[in-house]
Amino acid sequence: MRKKILFLLFISCTLFAGAQDVIELEFEKSNAIAWKGNEKEYYSEAWSTEVVTNVSKPSMLVYKPATGSNCGAAVIIAPGGALYAHSINSEGREVAKWLAKNGITAFVLKYRLVPTGEDAVAEISELSRTNKAKISQEVAKIMPLSIADGLAAISYVRNHANDYEIDPTKIGFMGFSAGGAVTMGVAYNFTDENRPDFLVPVYPWTTEMPVQAPQKNAPPMLIVCASDDPLGLAPGSIELYQSYQNIGLNVALHMYSKGGHGFGMRKKGLATDRWIERFYDWAVVEGFVAK
């Protein structure tokens, strides 16, 4: 009986601890966009990965470094998925686990997405065949909310830096594809209160978030992409790099010859398999991470 009670207490404490790692962010509701039903998570056969869809309330999942390994830096991660879904594993949780293993506190951000039904991936796949303009229209409506969620995430992490043993001057924002577009939106719209300390757009969706003139006090940026990206995002990444370089901002570009789109933490037997190690090297050189 005593063992059973201890086991139940252990399970209870484990569940409670997990609940503590989910952060619900404050946000302003939109009167122009309405969601039906709850947020969904499922395995998409079409994309061969786990996805989260129909997100109407922004939240974050926290991954903490092991005791004694915390370097004081933090990264907020915005997964991709065309703003119709979050590719939650290879562009979210797996990234966060790698960062936490290497001493960086990671926050996987589930920013607001286009309202969808049972299968968002099926919806956007159908639109890709029949009405691509509709995708851009829906993305344009939700993008400002997604960017606002990114800025709110930075504010939250900075305001709670002591709770997570984070240096408030070492908070970065990393995004993939559509999350890379959100990263660019954060770069173009931050204030003194929610300015990220570094930015890492990975194959950013520059066709939906066109390159703009950067703020003069924009933080250091590392851009990652592949020349053979089938969505044609390599030129946009180069343009983004050039926009920072033109006014003397701190920027780096790592353009792989092969890797395609959406490589994230997927292993392809290519140099892109180690992009996150190159990010770590860059973060050490820039002084955000102590090796």
C-alpha cells in the first residue's frame, strides 16, 4: 500500500511539474477572426510529422537545461507550417531539446494560426492546388497576430528572467519558414521593452513577409537557408542579409548548397544536419553563449 501511495504521489508531482512548463501568454482578441473548436495536435501523413493546428490562444512550452548547465541564454522558437499549422517536432520540440541539452533555456511558441477544421494540412494542400491566392489572403490576416504573439513571448521571458535564471540581455528569437516570417516581423516591430537580443530566421518565408528596411538598433542576426529551397526562398534570405549589411548591422548568412525546405532537425545525411551546431558556434562568438 505504501509503495502504491508513493507511486501515485510521484505521478501526481510529475504531472504538476509538466503543467508548470506550459505558459499561456496574454494577447488582445481579434474581432475580425473567429476560431471554432479547440487547438488540435495530430500526425499529418501528408507532411510526415506531428502538427499543431487551429491555435487561437498563444502559449509556450518550456525546456530547461539540467541543473548546473544553464548558460543564462534563452531562445524562443517559432515553428513553421505556413501559418496553417506548427511543425511542432522538427522545428519546435526537437530544437528545444537540443538547446536545453547545451545549456540554453528554450521556449517553443505556439503563435496564433489561421482558423481551420479537422485537418489543416489537407485544407492548405487543397488550396495550394486550387486557390493559392486564398492562402496569402488568410496569412495576411493572421500574420499581425502571430507577430504580436512573438513580441509578447519576448516580453514574458524578459519579465520572468530571474525565474528561469536567464540573462535578460541574452534572449533570442528563432523561427522556421512561416516562423521565420514571424521572426522578421518581430525584427521590424520591436520596441525597447520587447527587443530580442539576437535573431535566427531559418529559411524565412520572405514571399509572405517581404524584406523591409531594418530598425537602426536591430539586434545581431544569423540567417540559415539552402540554395535549392524549392519555395525559392534563397534569394529572399540573401536580400534580408543585404538589407542589414547595407547599413552596417551585425548579420551573418549560412547558405547551404543542398537541404531543400523544412529540414529543421530532420537528418538528411547533408551538411544541413548540423546547422544548429553552426548556430551554437555563432552564438558563442557573439557572446550570447558561454561555451
